[in-house]
Amino acid sequence: MIDPFGRRIRYLRVSATDRCDFRCVYCMGEDMSFLPKADVLSLEELERLCRAFVRRGVRKLRITGGEPLVRRNIIHLFRGLGSLLDGGGLDELTLTTNGSRLAWLAADLVACGVRRVNVSVDTLDPVKFRAITRRGRLEVVLEGLAAAKAAGLGIKINTVALKGVNDDEFDRLVAWCGEEGFDLCLIETMPLGDVDGDRTAHYLPLSRVREQLSRRWTLLPSNHATGGPARYVEVAETGRRIGFITPMTHNFCESCNRVRLTCTGLLYLCLGREDCADLRTPLRAGESDIPLLAAIDAAIARKPKGHDFVIDREHRRPALGRTMSLTGG
Ligand code: SAM
Ligand code: SF4
């Protein structure tokens, strides 16, 4: 699949559910209304959709959410998709998780062919962790990380940089990741979805974080690239990488190789835009994949060139109404 700007689309991110056991302050409101179950694709439908994308050239699948591991029987989806690794067209099957169920599922994920996992940890302080996630327990996530490590999974920690919340912890997080053998990815808050409270108050440009880190650590330029929005450095003292995801301060759209599928079968062509294509209708039209493949081709043909995120300081409105938990982070 090649879009109108010559970008080859090889990466599909799939939100397997919009539900979550946490309510992170930057991601959700306290009282979330989730999608009616009837609107959500079955795991079999999600697998069929993913298989259609792999037929069209997608080589990497990331299952995300919401929290993918809270969806009942999610391992069935991983098992089905894992069968596409090793010669079935897929190079990598991975996931992004809050880690709350990893202690139970890490070994099963490995058995399905998952080799790496991204786990979100914004703080190593249990009290702050509770405040940010509104209901999560840090020790459960740390147990999940230990299980993932023991099962042999490669681990990258995702940390959203929040001014006045975790901006005193970045050195500690870099040191911890070094000790544990994790990579780290720092993320700027993105203006997605209405959350309670004022998001602009916690917006922290990563240029500032990088400058702060470079006082304590030797940050070596790294040419590691995933086609995604992260720019990487290597920390000389730990040998681990740090990625900086800066959608607000950099334009990374030229190399974008990805599209995003929601659990209701909407295909978002860009995280920063509202435009999407309905794949549920062609999926449910019948057993033939021909209408579905045609709908995928038509959607890719209208992938936009880029986005224009802004945190609207004047009106304090999100740039987009939908939350990250719908489209997947
Ligand atoms: N529940 C899983 C988790 O938290 O890792 C997967 C889904 S979550 C939406 C994916 C990533 O998006 C997480 O690392 C989360 O911190 C990040 N995220 C959510 N809302 C965000 C926002 N408004 N700005 C920046 N990152 C956000
Ligand atoms: Fe749930 Fe992940 Fe959103 Fe936190 S960031 S509320 S864990 S979906």
C-alpha cells in the first residue's frame, strides 16, 4: 500500500477495546461512557480485518486500546495473528499496555509470538501513580514488568511528560530503565479528547526535558528509526535508548508509515485528524474479502499529508474530540 505522498504503509495499530481499568488524567475523564458492546467488533472480526491488512502489505501490528489486556479472551486474537509470523506475511506482533494484567498474560503473549511490549509508567512514586491513573497500583504494574522480563519480552517504557507532576523524575526513570534493561520513550501530551481539568497546565515541551537530561547523562545521537514520531538518543552511561515523541513541536509526518483501526472498525488515516473510513460495513457485507480490500485501498488513497495539532491556549479546547483510548496510542 503506497499513499498519495509515496509513503509505504506497513504498520497497523489496532485498538482492541476502548475500555480500560485505569483513568489516566491526560487520557480519560473520571466518568467515561464506553462504546456499547454491540458496536464493538468481535475478536474474530478484528482478526479478519488485520489479516486483510497483512494481505495488503502490513508487516507490523500493534494491539493497543484502551487497555488491550482487559478485553476478555484477547489471547485468542494474539494467537490468531501470531500464526501470521514466520512466513505468513507479518514481521512483528506487539502491544502497548498499562501493565496491570501483564503478570498473568506475559508468558501467553510470548507463546503467541510477541517479542516486545510497550508498558506505560509515568512515575515510580506509588502515590503519584495512583493520582495520575486515578485507580492503578504501581506495584501490580512492577510485578507485570518483572513477569514480562522473566518471560523474555523486550520492554520499552512509555512516559508522558507532565509539568509539575513527573518532571522531577526523569533522571530517576532513566537510571531505573538502565538498571532493568528497558528502553524509555518520553511523550508530550497531545490534545486529544475532553478530559477533566486543564491540559495546557501540564504541557511540557520535550526540548526542555532533553536539555535537563543532558546535564546528567551523555546523550549520543542514534540513527534508530521506526518510521514513527520518536527521535532517539542513546544514553552512554546505561547503553539504553531514549525516544522523544514530540508531536507538538516537530512535524514527523513525512515518514509516517502507519494507520490506526478502532475496535468498531473505523480506520483513522492520521492520529491528528478526524477523517476516517468505515471498514465494518464492508467487513460485515459477506464472507468475501473483496469489498473489504477495496475499502482499504480507497482509504489509503486519501491518507492526508500531515496534521496540525495545537493545544488551544485561548479556548483550552482539545484539538480533537476523540480520546487516545479510542484510536489507540
Ligand atoms: N492502555 C495502554 C497504555 O496506557 O499503555 C494502551 C493505550 S494508551 C492510549 C497508549 C499510550 O498513549 C500510553 O502510553 C499513554 O500514556 C498515551 N496517551 C494517552 N493519552 C495521551 C495524550 N493525551 N497525550 C499523550 N499521550 C497519551
Ligand atoms: Fe487507560 Fe492507557 Fe488511557 Fe491510561 S493511557 S487511561 S491506561 S488507555
